[in-house]
Amino acid sequence: MDALTFIETRQAHALCYGNGYAEIQRDGGGRPIALWPLLPDKTFRKISPEGVPFYEVHPTKGGVVTLPDYNVLHIKGLGYDGYNNQREHKCK
């Protein structure tokens, strides 16, 4: 996917699903090297009992993948609590 398509897709997900997500892939030095789109209806922001934010991704195949907050690009749509946004399917 080229850069423009990536941006358009994240924005469309934010508008239609309430959120757009991408996993940030990093090199050994911690520098971002790639962005991987995540499905908005399979990605959920959570808070650990210690108060640390993270994301749960439920792939179409397999179990749950947990990603730290700093490895997820989150384009937020409209919401009420600053964490979770409307998850209504607005675009059909």
C-alpha cells in the first residue's frame, strides 16, 4: 500500500468506524520503520490495572495480540471519554 492510500484508509476508518489504527514496526534502535494497518473493528484500546494503556488486536485468524500504546498509531474519531470513540458503522 502506498503512503497516500495508507493515509486515506486510516482517515476513512476513523470517519466510518470511529477509529483508525496502525501498528508501528520499529528497528533494533526503536526507530519507526513501517506502519501496518489494523482493522478498526478488531482493535481495542484498554487500560491495565496499573493504569498503562495498551491495545488488543483480534486477528481474523488466531488469538489476541497485545500491543503497547507506543507501538500503535491511533487516529481518533468522535468520542465522549477521550479514550474510546464511537464504534458505529457510519459509512455503508
